[in-house]
Amino acid sequence: MSAPTGKYLSKLANKRVLVLGGTSGIGFGVAEAALEHGAEVIVSNSNQPRLDAALARLRTAYPDAKIRGYTCDLSDAANVEANVDSLLSRAAADGTKIHHVAFTAGDSLPDLNLANATVASINAAMAVRFAGAVILAKLLPRYMDLDPANSLTLTGGTNTDKPSAGWSVLAGIGGAVEALSRGLAVDLKPVRVNLVSPGAVKTELFERFDTEMGGQLEAAYKAHTTTGEIGRPGDVAEAYIYLMKDRFASGAIVNTNGGRLLA
């Protein structure tokens, strides 16, 4: 596909964008949006069949675009640093460094509340979303030029600001990720580091849970927004694209939650 032209649409043209967790949900939407802005996109997932399926979908939808994908297991504590370094080195293997990284990776949220929390379960819940992000940030300067045109965008969640009952531990982990994003904006400067904080989004995982609950999950979340809707990956992806394009945004948190914090 030809690169878009124009002062604003071309900001990501020919840029190299890495999306961790880019094979489904919000991450897949970010990959699609980056491709439509003319970027070269690399997606990662810990599961090879899912990665292959996502690459096939992207290549069918964008047959002329530059798309690659590699596996990277962020949950393997003993090997996570080697796994991330391998991903980054392959992403920049031809000598072109990475311009933007969107970190949308995350395993299924555990049934973790104050009553059943243990040190082990807390550490497990933080492995991908927090520890994985830290290791990524540690290694990224080797593969990204230190320039304010480049960026790293992390992912949080609305329950950090407005936790539901029983979510105190998970809200605390989300708060740690938000604080990490601000700290990294200082430690990685002039590279820009930001965070997108989405509300409920109709991802494949959400739809599976909603089906198991007979449609009650979606109805419940819709009732707690001012828009009467839940998010769609293609809409939430716009927040990540904005943060890639605005070279004056750093240390920012972009909320995209349908008014959840006001409802």
C-alpha cells in the first residue's frame, strides 16, 4: 500500500512500529492503524499459531504493507530478558532502528483479590504487565534512537482510577504501571513514554467472557459509561497512534473509557 501524504497523515509513513501483544484485541487494532498510516509493523505474541493467524489476517487486509511477526514470552521470568532482547534485535536486524513501541501485552487477569492474595500470586499478576514493561524499557535504548520523535506507549486500565469492589490488588498493579510510565519518561528522555488507559473494550477475550455470562457482562459495563457503549479496539487504537504522532506528549495518560470515570 502506498504511504499516505500530507503534513499530518504522513507522520508515521515508513516508521518502524513494534506492537507487543499485537495479534488480538487492542494491539491488533494498533497494528492495523499503524499500517494504514504507512508504517512498517512488527507484531509479537507468545503463541506461534496465534501469531501466524494474525499475520495472515493483516497480510490479507494490507497485501502491499510491510508486516512481520515474532514470538516473545514475557511470562517466563527466567528468560524474559533474553526473550525481549531477541525480539528487539530481530525487529532491528536490518540496521533500521525501531521508532515506536506499543506495549499492549497482557495475560488473562487472575482471580486476585484482597482475601486470596499471596506474594506469589501478586508477583505472577505483575510479571507481564509490569516486569515485562520494565525489561522492555531497559533494553529499548539499544534498538531505538534517543530522539523525541520516537516513543514507547504502555497500557493501563480504568480500574486504577475507579476500582470496582474486589479490585484493590489489581488496581494497585495498574497504578504501578502508570507510575512506571511517568518514571520512564524521565529515565528514557528524550524518547517519549506515555500510557493509554482504556475502559472495557470488546476484544476477543471480552466476548468470550460475555458469552459465558449470557451477555450480562457487556450490559453491565455499558450501564457504567456516559456513552452507553463499551470500547472497540479500532477506536481505542487511535489513542496509541496519537501518542506516536505528537512529539510533545511525554509522561501523559490518555483515557479512553466512554466516560466510565464520570458515570
